[in-house]
Amino acid sequence: MRNVEVGHYLVIDPEVCHGQMTFRGTRVPVDTVLAFVAKGYSVDQLLRSWPELTRPAVEEAISLASQSLQARYSASSEMATPIPA
């Protein structure tokens, strides 16, 4: 498998973090940062915790997650696949 560029700041590299999506140039998994967003952490708090991240990178991750969720559920309800809890 080769690297997959996801937007400008996100990448899937099989050699980094077992192929998890990370922020480009880091070993910070995108799903970890999004989990903190879901818990109510602000972008400023995230940037203090992970100074190697940038505001545009975190905002892109949030935006792409939102777009993915909208795309998944904007189709007819018959075609929508629930996300496991």
C-alpha cells in the first residue's frame, strides 16, 4: 500500500502508526484528535496539547469528518448505514 493524501494536512502512510490516518509530518492520529473534539476540547486546547499541529490542519480534520458524516446520512434513509456505537 502506498501513501494516501487526504486533503492538505492528513495522510495515511502504512509506515506510520500502523497505517492510521495522521496529520502530515506527525505521528498524531486524526481519530485521537477528533475524539478530544467530541469531548468538548477547543482547537486552542488541542494546539497546546499537540504543538506540532496547526490550526488549519485540525480544522481540516473536523471539516472532513463533518462532510463524511453528512455524505453518509444525506442519502435516503434506506441506504444510510448506521455507525456502530
